[in-house]
Amino acid sequence: MTAGTSQPGRLRVIIVGGGVAGLEASLALADLAPDRTDVTMITPNTEFVYRPMAVREPFAYGAAHRYALAPIVRDAGARLLPGELGRIDPIRRTIVTKGEEQIEYDALLLALGAKAVPRYPHALTIDDSRLDETLHGLIQDVEGGYVRSLAFVSSESIAWPLPLYELALMTAGRAYDTEIDLAVTVITHEPAPLAVFGAAASSAVAELLGKVGIETIASASAEVPTGREVLIRPGDRRLQVDRVIALPELRGPPLPGIPVTEGGFIPVNAHGQVPGVGPIFAAGDATDFPLKHGGIASEQADAAAEAIAASAGAQISPRPFEPVVRGMLLTDDKPLYLVARLAAGQEPSSEVSDRPSWSPPVKIAAKYLARYLDERDRDSTAHRSA
């Protein structure tokens, strides 16, 4: 059995997952309790891919940024252990990897993400891990005039609809630039476009969509019986198009020994702790919070890291997770910056601007990770320019 620390007296923290939530938590613990925690990150990945920018890849804007994981983890004062989670024993406070390595922990943070699965078998499903591969041919067909109508579909189970609007706006913009007459329709279960951001932001997005000629059908349930047809309810309207593009649904990861809700998601309290299993925390898309977004994942990771740091003896009062959704809506022109503060039982407070209200002005407004990556990018640019 491997102990999760090499430094006696420190809280042994295991972070499973090397995405936004895992990296944010490791950087947060490096700031909050560097001398009180010993952190190990377990992941099969060697890279961190900045996936929100992958939506631009099919339009020849360049690939999403990729960062080697090892230097980030090292800069956070943690260790990187290649491997995958097999099972968890909350009683013995031990995890077992798929390679059968047993590792003890004092605190465990599950930052595993979620699995994307197609909702509509006959639609072209967006997969941000290979978006260029999935959509590049479609964009070429639009530019060549072979595709004259598109439907972008979001079902009620979709956890983050913003990429659908980005793709619709950028595709419409590309058609306009190449003088192609393209009909674009967005079909969404939302009461209004990007309603999660509140009335003001949603109205601004609706106005933008209308300005570029995109029809929006809201409060709709959609089925896709063929790759060229969308059945829309209520009303039983049938929309004939050349292609249908849809967002995937998400499923939580299988986790023996951990309680899950419908869909396989992990329930957590306001500090990210999983009920009934001791010092186990979760953050990011694998949790039962309905919105799945990098900024939300980082806020959950911060709340969990504060609770873990406090349990290690850091002199802080852990703050609960209070979601603020910050979204950069990419378009064919300038981005639109949207902010919503979500309070239980209340209409989201809404902000919309053509200038960011957060710094650095990036897609994932993570307290620690955004600043770290921004500094890395600046250093890399300065090195290339020298």
C-alpha cells in the first residue's frame, strides 16, 4: 500500500483528475495550505487542453491551447501520478487504481469530469475533444454552397448550451463572408436564448441572433428522426434542413463506493463534500450541480480546497460555493461577455457587455488557474520574441 504523502504531519490530499477542477484545486491548496498539505494528482492524461476555445478550430483559427500537465502540477507543489481510479474504500480511506495500486488519503477530491454521449443518433454531435475533426467538413460544405440550411439543437438535458450558439453564430458569419445564403435555426428547450444568464443577457443574445438572421425556437422539445429533419413540439412542426448539429448529453463517471444521483452525478454540499463518506469532496462536471462549465468547476474546486485547507489547520473560514457564471460568447465578430449570479429561488442577476468584467479576460474565469495560464502564455510569448 502506498501512503498518499512523503512528509509526516501533513494532510494527505489525493486529487483524481487533471482538468480544470483538479488543477484549480491543486493551485488553491498551494496558496492556502502549502505547508500543511501533501498533494498527489492522479490522472491518465499528460496534457491539459483548454477546451472552450476548441469551438474555433473548425473555422481555421488555430488549435486550442495544450499545456503539459507535469509542470503545472509541479508548480503547485504537488506530485503527478499516472493512473486511473478503480474504486474507493471510504472506510479505510483508500483508493485503488486500475493498476491495483492502493493509496491512502486524509482528504480525497474527485475532479473526474463527465462523459459526453450523443443525444440524437441522427445528428452531428459536438465533441469538444475532436471538434475540428467533427465539423471541419461541414464548414467546407457551407463555404462550397453544398449546405444551405442548418439546425442547431439543444435538448432539456443539455448542461451548458453556450457552445451551440457560438457555432451557430460563427457558421452564419462564415456563410455571410463567403456570400452563401444559409438558413440557420437554433432549437432550444430554454425559455429564451442563454436564459441561464438572466433577462438582460438573454435579450442581448436574442438581438444578436436576430441581427445575423438566425431563427430561434425556444421552449421547444426536439426530436431528430433523420439527419435532415427535426420534429419540434409543441406544435408538431417539422423542419427540413441539410444537416442537424446537436450538443451531447453528459453522464457521471461510474464510482463504486460513492453515492450518485440520477445520471451518475455525485451529490455535494455547499463546501463540495460528498455526504456520508467522510473526507471525500467533488468538483466539476461529475457533481450534481446542473450547469457544467469550467468556471463553475473552478468555483466548486475553490470551495472544496478551502474546506480541505481548513481541515489541515489553515487559519481560514471556508466559504461556500456561490455560483457566478461568467461566459464569453464567441461570435464571428467581437465576443460578448455575460455574467450571472445564481441565488437559489431567485432570478439570476444579469450583466452583458462587449468588454470583460473579469481579469484575465478568458473563457474560464478561474481564480488561480486563469492567472497561472495567463502568466505561462505571456512568458512563452516573451521567450519566442526574444
